[in-house]
Amino acid sequence: MYLPKILVLVALVSICQATYSTYARCRNDHDCGDSGKCKDGRCVCKGGYNMVDGKCVVLCCNDNECGDNERCKDKRCVCEKDFKLVDGKCVCKDGYSKFDGRCVRGMVRRACEHKKGLDISCPHGQRIKIVAALYGRTEKNECPNSGPKKTDCRASSSYKVVSHKCNGRYKCHVQASNTLFGDPCHGTIKYLEVAYICVY
């Protein structure tokens, strides 16, 4: 028996004064979206997801109810700008890399404080253009150590210093050190994170 691809709404729930269907008919997992499975002809959503227009999505009333790199739009958690949904998670679009919690155009390199530093280079005939730079710490798990891990730590000179050393060159070396950037969070092991593109 043929079942329509996504319709036949069966039950209803209410969230933020809006009404949505809780499941739909399906022929295969693809009919249910990234976060649902087709079982016995019905879409079943993973935990935390609800059925909207035949697809499993996270329903929300505000941004605080959504996950990392998501915001609440029209009662649905959607990926932030420059992110795309892959296997139920928001990841950077093609050509973009994760930098300081957001997606930026280009490649991202990191170096831990007290290590050998960061080497950046471009193919022959191209030159470095710095997109963003951060010396400090905004993530707990980057450059693990046993000391304090303050995560709202950014040296204000980061972009200016790295741009001066690298822009227009085909390769450059930048040390991740307080000597170069100053110490934005005393006692916390920091790292240098640089986003860049190669231009002609």
C-alpha cells in the first residue's frame, strides 16, 4: 500500500500557543528528517525532538531552549548564520571553520601557549589575509592543563598583532606568548587561534 511521503497528521501538541503534529506517515527514514526514524510506517523522533510538518525538529519559545550554534525562529531551533545541519548538529558550512564559537570564512589554526607557536602558509603565488585572531581562552578543552581555566579571556591586541606579522606574506610564524600579546588572564594557560584565507 502506498503511503504519502509526509502527511497524515495524527496527534497534536501545543507549545508557546502554537499547535504542531506529533508524528506523520513515512516510507523510510529519509521522510522523517535527520532526527527521526521510520518505524511501522510512522515517523518517531529522537528524544528532545518534535514533529513539525512531517520533520523532526526541536521546538522552542526562546534561544535559551536551543542547542549550541542554534537560535529560536518561528518556534523552531534553527542553525545560526554560516552553520548547516548535519546529522542533527549545526556545523560550519563548506568553506567556513569554527572560530571562537562562530563560523568564519577560511581555515583555522591553533597553538598552545609555551609551545612552538603557529606556522601559517599559503600555496605559491598566494598571500595570507587574516580574517580573525584570538590570544586567550574561550574553551575549556582546548590546550588541556591542570591549572585555572578562565574562559572569557581575550587579548585585545590579537588581531592587530597577527595581521601585522602575517598579512600580505606567503608564510609567517607567530608565537603564542604573553610577551607578544600581553596577559589577558593571569595564571590561565592560553592559546592562539587564527582564521585566515589565501588570496592572489
